[in-house]
Amino acid sequence: MGIITVSDEFTSVIPRERIFKSLIFDADNLVPKLLPQIIKSIDIAEGDGGAGTIKQMNFAEEGVSKITKKARSISLKKTKAWFRNHAFPLV
């Protein structure tokens, strides 16, 4: 397992309060509609949706492999750059 962080900024005609509310309270329905190529569905594994509820995020197969390949490529480039600049500066 690993940690994945995603950050993005965009402008919208929809008020930010409405977008925030939708992403927090209706994410289970909204996120799979916004990112169908990456997230297949979000299901409740345990609980009733309140505090302590465990949710399962199901990824689309092709979306995960694209993300993994891109992350691996970026990681490899950063590692090579670090070694080139720090570990072996004469190479």
C-alpha cells in the first residue's frame, strides 16, 4: 500500500460551498461519475454512513494501471536526478 496525493485547482460557475458539500456528503455517487475511467464505484463495507463507517473504493482496471505507470515513471526520473546531483556528481 502507498499514499497517493492529488491536487488540482479549477474555476467553476457553481459556488464553492455547493461543490464542497457535494464532494463531502455525496462523494460516493459523485466521484465515480466524475472519474469513471479511474473509480468504478464506492461501496459501504461496514456501517450506516455515519462516523466509523468503512468504505471500499473500487478502481477501474485500466485507470489504475495508467496511474501506476505514470507514478513509477515520475519516481524513476526523480531518483535518477537525485543520484546524478547528490550521490555521483561527477557522473
